[in-house]
Amino acid sequence: MTPTSAVQDFEIDYVEMYVENLEAAASNWMDKYAFVAAGTDRSADHRSVTLRQGPIVLVLTEPTSDRHPAAAYIQSHGDGVADIALRTSDVAAAFEAAVKAGAEAVREPARNPETGAVTATIVGFGDVVHTLIQRDDSAEPDVVSHGGTDVNLLGIDHFAVCLTAGDLGPTVEHYERTLGFRQIFEEHILVGAQAMNSTVVQSASGSVTLTLIEPDTTADPGQIDDFLKEHHGAGVQHIAFNSADAVRAVRALSQRGVDFLKTPGAYYDLLGERITLATHTLDDLRSTNVLADEDHGGQLFQIFTASTHPRHTIFFEVIERQGAGTFGSANIKALYEAVELERTGQSDIGAVRR
């Protein structure tokens, strides 16, 4: 395989999160989000557990020695996403192409003698890396079922990444040049006296999507500035999980103890003026706080969890796409407004907009 073609088939293999307390983090994902344990790993400097739900694989890693990179990561950022691993059919070719194009190498290609998997690692953004991984198809683990729950998360739709001001353009160019991503959407979002710039980049395969965000320094500081301050730099602000039925998933997750951001009633009072709902009823959306938007391809429904992180940084999203291929200008703004309500303690979305 040529280096150029090697970057055409990227898929998300797993997401690794560094955590301070492995048992507490694993219990949270299993009890509240219906993930199941699929394996463990232990060495002299760390211990990990692998969790699965359908095709989604999360690896939680706790350092047991200062020698492991998770120790410094947690000291700086707290719990968070450290590795977005990308599966490819040819790690050596993908690694060669990325490094030749300017990616910083962390670890060169090597084969695991036990599993046969070939891996290499490059720098992504901030302290987040990308492990490139090539697996032997015959050694692929079975996809774990959803355990009969209504949560039924189907995959990872996108990662939202907060960047320091001035880094958006260079980061977009970096992913285009080193990993063959393409720009699919961009927007300047103004909410009251605050603003941010957003560009979405996606792998050539369409399977890996990063929503890159930077604060607009000409406007007042807001939630992106807060994240960068509390996280101590760039990082993953949220992971969006796909669902076939957001309303049903939210009800199931809520019953399990997941807290979602509350949407003011005025949002739903106005929703009918801009959207004719094709699937869910207005009452269903209002009762679950699910947001709605549409584009030329169809509609989408999404909701965001309240952050339980001690620094109020990372949170999560459930998104249902009914034909919509974009991210919906109104819902991007609605996310910003909803987080502002939580950040400032306001109860009136109109006050955020003024």
C-alpha cells in the first residue's frame, strides 16, 4: 500500500482516557452508560480496563508510577482523553506518510508478539496522541452487545476539541497535510458578547470527525476560555455518541443517573417556528431536553451531559442523525448557550443571547 492510500481508510479503533481512579471511572461508564468490561491490563507503571458498547471501545488507564505518561497528564489536566487511536490497514505506510508530512513521531511501528497488532504513535493536538493500529482480522474481538438496555450507543460521531486562540488554522492544516483529513464545515459563532471559531475536519474515509474550536479573542471570554484555563491547554471538550433514537437513549441514561443540561422552555416554544419535526414530538423533546435542528439532508437531535469533572471540563453528547450531514448552526449555537447557562447559573436563555 502506498503512503497516500494508507490515510484513506482510518477508523476509530479505541479512545484511551487517563484517569486518577480506575475503579470509580470504570463503574461510572458501566453503571451509567451501559458499557461492559472486555479486558484488563497491568504492568509495572499502569493498569487499564477496556470497556465496550457495540463498536465503541474505551480504554481507561490509571498510572501506578510517575514513569507512565498518564501521571503527568493527570497532574496537568485531570481525567481526560489522551489517545484517539486510528485503525488502518497499513500502519507503516500511514506512519511514514504522516511523519514525512510533518507529524511528530512518538513511537515507531512495532508488532505486538502476543496479539499480532502493529502500532505506532504520533502527536495530535495538545497532549493528545494518535496511536495508529493495524490488527489481524482473525484476531478481531467480538462486538459486545448492548446488554438489552435502551441506551444503545452506536458509535462515535465526533470529538469536539478546544484549541488556544490562533491554533485553529494551523491545526486544520496539520490534519489535512499529515493524515489526509478534509475540511467539511466552518463557522464563526457569536453569542451575546462572546464568540468562537469552529472548523470541522474529517478523515477521507468519513469515519473520524474532529470539531476544532478556538475562542475569538476580540470578544469577551467564555466557555472555551474556561476550558483552556481549567484543562491547562488544548484538549477534548466532549465526545459525541451516535444513537438511533436520542429520546429513548436519554430516558434510559437518565434512569441510570446521567445528568443532562436543561434546555429552557422558551427554546421549545420557538422550535416549531423553524422546524417541522419528522420523527419525535415536541413534547418528547421538551420532556427530555433534546435539541433539534435540520439542514438540506434532514434533521438531527442532540443533547449534552452536565460535566461531572472536578474542573468542569469534559462532558458528553448523544446525537441522532435523521439524514442531516452537517452540525446544524442553530444547535452549535444552542450548545454554546446551554453551556453558558450552566456556567453562569442563569435560567433564562434570552439573557445569554443579549
